[in-house]
Amino acid sequence: MIPEAFVGSGSVVVAARAHSVEPSGNGYLYGYEVDTVDPSGQAATVLTYVDTGGTHDQNSAVVVDPLTSEPVSVWAYPNDPGLPVLPQVTYREAVAELLTTLGMPVTNPSLTVAAYRPGKRAVVRVDSQEGTLFLKVVRPHRVGPIVRTHSQFVAAGLPVPRVLSSRGDGLLVLERVRGVPAGSRILDIADDPRFIASLTALTGRIASVPVTEQARADAMDHADWHRRTLAAALPKDADEIDRLYDAIGRRSIGWSTSDRAVVHGDLHLEQIFVDDREPWRISGLLDIDTAGWGHPVRDVGAVVAHLVVTGLWHRSRDDAERGAAAERLADAIARDWARRHRSETDRLGPAIGSQLLAHAGGQATTGSVTGIATAEQLLAATRAALAEPAPALPSGPGLRPRSAPGTTV
């Protein structure tokens, strides 16, 4: 299927490696690293996506899936049909011209892909003699709501970046927030109760923002999709996966809508910036386009699960010190939340577990030996999370978290 999609390009596909899968409409969006050779013998690796959910545009190749006999769309980064403005922020010359038209000229810009979720969003860091800006690319219909949410957070005193400019085709220009990612200072904050106090204060301030929208759907909302995907990738563990998801469903089915508050929606340490000199002090907050009304435990579940994943990633790179620090901080945050919400401690397990299983699915669907092994470790972590209200989470070798640093272009 992938070789067929490259026929019109003149390049020949020599290898392909799966690296991601996400929901897309009524189907799936599969990501591959595709090794190609062009007619001149030049080799290249092309980030390629296969979308069974039907999203395509003039830059997509439509081919037939031999397994289903259904048409699927194949496209290569940066020609993402969900993010039509992405090609304009991928190349230095184009970015310089774009920012000049917006009244923000830059000299000799250097671009770094800070984040990319196909079909959903991309963030490109722009460093120049004039300073640092961030170009955020989203689906065009999301621009208005995101600008409004940023304005509401700024008005409420939250340390989010101001929107300097926006366009209806899906582009936002954001200022740089002060500080460094909290994850980069894990050794400093892991055992500092002042950081947990700062995190608690941050989520409390988020809850006060007068947002009216619902938070973006999360791993628990998409539980059926994640269950099917993970069970298909780990068929020998399908029964256990069903048991874990059934337990999460039983323990969360009675959650009331009346005790919801405004939450970040996708909180983890790469979204939180801290003061470089006093790293327990939170100085910035990113990616609030997921924010809205949701259960307060949702944010703590996301933070803790991501710390577990981060701990595994550090250990897999023989950095036991940072791995252990991430795990200690995960435990401390979970126990602090349980102490402050004694009547709702039973919600911690499902909130953390659903996030861990989503991470497991992302690893298992790559089909790699490392991915499968990591997914198995995350199943064990989920069992631990569901075993007690304030879980002590296991450690071990593992993986690269979703928010690990991007690539310079």
C-alpha cells in the first residue's frame, strides 16, 4: 500500500517502520518512517501517514487497502490535510516571509519542531536575532476558540503565552513563556514539596477561569478505541486488557457531572515551565487548547501517568537517577491529591490507569520489540494504579515520552 502511494513521486520505497497510531474519524491514522531512493540514487526518510478515516486533500494519494479493499489516504509530512497551513511554517524562507506579512520581521530564523500530532496540531519554535516566537498550527475551525481561551487564561492571571497574531487558516503566533520545562529540572523538583504546592495552586487557578466549553476528550473518553487498539496489538494480553478497562469503567461510571471544574485537559511536565533559579516555582503553562470543564482528577491522572512513562524512558537510557526522580514525583503528586481529596481517592486509579493504557497502545501499535516490551510494562503499571487509591507505581526500562524534545529543521 505505501509503495503504491509513492509511485507518482518517482521514488522507490525500500523500507517502512511503524511509529504511531491515533484515532481518525471512523478509522485510524498510522504513522510510518519510510525509507526511499529517488531516480538519482538519493536516499531519504519520509514521515508518512496512512489515514483510514477518510481525510485527504490534493496532496494525498488515495490507494486501496489490500486487507479491507477500502480506499485510504496516504500523505507525507508536512502536507497534512488537517493542518493546511503547516507547509508554510516548515521552511525558513517561508516563515520569514509569513512573519513579515504579520508585522513581525525576523532575521535568519532557525526552526525547531517543538511538537507535532498529525491532523491535530503542530508547534514550531522560531529563534532569530529579534528573539523567540512559537508558531502554532491547528485545524482552522479551532483558531477562534483557542484565541478566546488564551485571553481568558491571561485575564485570570495564568502564566500562558499571549497570542500575538492569528489567522483563520489555522495559524497562531505565540510569545515565549518564561522559564524552562519542568521535566528538564526533574532532579531539583522531585523531592521538593514546594513544587507540589505550586502545582496544586496552578490547578486551583485553572479551575477559576470562566471557560464554558467542555475539556477536550481524553483517554478515558476514548476508552473503547484504546481498548480495541491495544488488544489488537497485544492479542495474548487481550483478556487482561479487557479486565483492566472493565475495572476502570466500573469505578468511573458513577462520577457525577456536578463536581466538574475547569481543567487543563492534557497536563504534564513539558506543558509546565518553571523558574530556572527556583525550579519549584511555576512560571509558565502551555497548550491550553484542551482546557475546559472536566473532572479535577483528570489533570493529576495525566501528570502522574506521564511521569511514569518519563521514568521508564530515562531508565531505558541508563539514567536511573532521573528515572527514579520521575517515579518519586509521580508517587508524591498522587499521594498529595489523595490526601486533599479523601472522599474521591478511588478516582485516582481509573484516571491514571486510562492514561497509562493509552500510552501502552501508542507503544504496542508500533509493532517493535521495544514497543511491545514497553507496553507490557505499562500494563503492569496500570495494575498497580488500580490496586490502591494512592498507588505506588513500579519502575523499569522503557520508552520515549510523547513530549520528548523535537527535531531541529
